[in-house]
Amino acid sequence: MPLDIDTEKEFDIEDLKHDIERSRATDRWEDAPAEIKELFHKIEWNVIDGENQATVELINPAIEAEVSARTLIAGPMSTGISEVGRRFKFDEYFLPEVMMSAKCMQAALGVLKPLILEEKGEEVGICVIGTIQGDLHDIGKNIVAMMLEAASFTVIDLGVSTTPAAFIAAIKEHKPHIVGFSALLTTTMGMQWETIKQITAEGLREDVKVFVGGAPITQAWCDKIGADAYCVDALVAVEKAKACVRRYGDLKGGDPELHAALVAMDTADAERQAAQKKLQHATA
Ligand code: B12
């Protein structure tokens, strides 16, 4: 008799739907005061529903209630847009809905940007960043650029669908410590590899530390294409960028020692989180 196995897709749909429906009702952000939790759910659902104006109007009350811009981005805004991605994947949403939700994210980021940039101090390094050729997604790239600026990097943002030639020209002009490629499509991630190849062919590879990110990007992909660092999100990007100019400032782009050191930062972080969880369980 053939084995009866649930397909991954069926499991995904049920699991994700269950999660988001339960969360809408109660249990996400349990540690927040009730009124903040309520506000977060409203922001999350306005992003999902593509309510641009309403999303923006909820941002200031959250800031006034002392919620940081970072928490808003990493919290309800991110969970909202992730749910939009899930709905699109499973044909519950089509492109117009995704565009409306993207507009919500951009409008909310517009309100948050000046607050984040207030933290900027004396320059610690230079970073060139862009979404790779063929790819028009820029919300994640903009968040990374904003967080790097807040961490006192000078950021040259090349925008979307950036050609390898444009990255090369920017490296020559601005002499950045770091160059970052964003890719959100499995069909464009290959352009990260192509861009590294062209940077190498120009003799510039050792001059820059190459960062890669975006939803389909993994550490394994980073290893395969010879990038220096994979960053799962903007906060990791900031930590690794700082390490690249300070602790590992003497190492060149493409150096295996640099690559190993940056991977080790993720391992150390995972271990720290696991230890924290253990401690929480022990004291609960
Ligand atoms: C919003 C969105 C759009 C918007 C983009 C608006 C904009 N201005 O960006 C619009 C409507 C335009 C769009 C268009 C398309 N999209 Co779209 N889109 C999305 C969606 C829902 C959210 C992306 C997003 O903003 N996420 C939120 C941000 C904060 O997350 P993030 O980008 O991952 O960024 C974080 C990290 O990855 C990291 N990071 C990101 N970049 C970088 C760079 C560096 C250097 C570093 C260090 C870190 C880093 O840090 C960020 C912040 O923490 C995703 C779904 C998903 N789950 O990703 C689909 C998705 C990416 N899109 C998809 C598709 C298919 C498309 C289209 C092809 C649809 C079509 N038929 O036309 C087009 C492609 C257009 C093009 N040529 O690029 C698919 C891709 C599937 C695949 N296998 O490739 C996805 C995964 C949806 C899905 N589930 O099927 N899309």
C-alpha cells in the first residue's frame, strides 16, 4: 500500500492560516501592554488589507506610546507584509493587493525614516547598496539602507534593477567598505553571482566586502557565489557591517577568514538565543 504523506504545500497552507487567524484574535506580542498589542494588530491588519492612510495614522500613536521605529518595522509591519506574501503565493491575493500593501509599507517607512535617522552620528563606513538587475523589490533594501544610515554609515543607494556596471561604477566612485545586493526573486538571485563575477573581473573584489540578502537568499547561496556575508535581516546587516569596518577592517573582501568570521557571528547569536530561551524556561 502506498504511504499516506501530507504534501508540504497542504501543510504550509493549514499551518500558516491557523497561525495568522489565532494571532489576529489574541496571542502575538504577548509581552506588550494590551493597548499596544491592539495597536500592533491594527497595523498588521491594515498592511494586510492595503489600507494606506489608516496604516500611517496608526504609526504616530505607536511612537507616542514609546514603541521604537525598529520594533514597528520588525514587528507588525513585517508580519503584515509576510502574510501578504503568503496570500499571494497561494493565489488568495493578486498583484493589485500586493501593490496596495507595499504602498502601506512605503508610507509607514516614510514616517519612520526621520526618526531612525536621528540616531546617525559620525561616519563609521561607506556602503553601496542596490536591488539587483531585473528585480524591482525595494522595501527590504530600503530598510537595510535606513538602518545602516542610522548606524552612522554613509549609504549610496543605487535603487532597483541595478546593473553590474552601475555597481562597478559606484565602487570606483565612492570606494565603499561594503557593497550590498538585494534579490527577492529566485529568477534574479543569479544576478548577485553575475555581479560578483564582474566586480572580480574588474579587479575590485578585494576592495569591497560583499553582502547579500533578500527572501530567497540563504547562507548556502552566499557560500556558493563567494559573497562575504549573508544577512537575514537589517539588524544582522548592521552588526556584520560594523564588524567589517572595525573588528575585521584589516581583512580583504573575498578572504575566507572574513567569511568564516561573519558566519560565526550567526552561530554565536543562535547559541545566545538558545541559552536565553533555556534560562526563560528554567525560571518560568
Ligand atoms: C511587496 C512585494 C511586491 C511588490 C514590491 C514593491 C516594492 N516596492 O518593493 C510588487 C507588487 C511590485 C511585487 C512585484 C512582483 N513580485 Co513580489 N513580493 C512582494 C512581497 C509580498 C513582500 C516583499 C517585501 O517587501 N518583504 C518585506 C521586506 C522587509 O522583507 P525582505 O525584502 O525580505 O527584506 C529583509 C531581508 O530579506 C533583508 N534584506 C533584503 N535585502 C537585503 C539586501 C542586503 C544587502 C542585506 C544585507 C539584507 C537584505 O533585510 C530586509 C529587512 O529586514 C514578497 C513576499 C515575500 N515573502 O517576500 C513577494 C515576492 C517576492 N514577489 C514575488 C513575485 C513572483 C513577484 C512578481 C514576479 C509578480 C508578477 N507576476 O509580476 C513581481 C516581480 C517584479 C520584479 N521584476 O521585481 C514572489 C517571488 C517568488 C519567487 N520564487 O521568486 C514573492 C516571494 C511572493 C510569493 N510568495 O510568491 N512584489
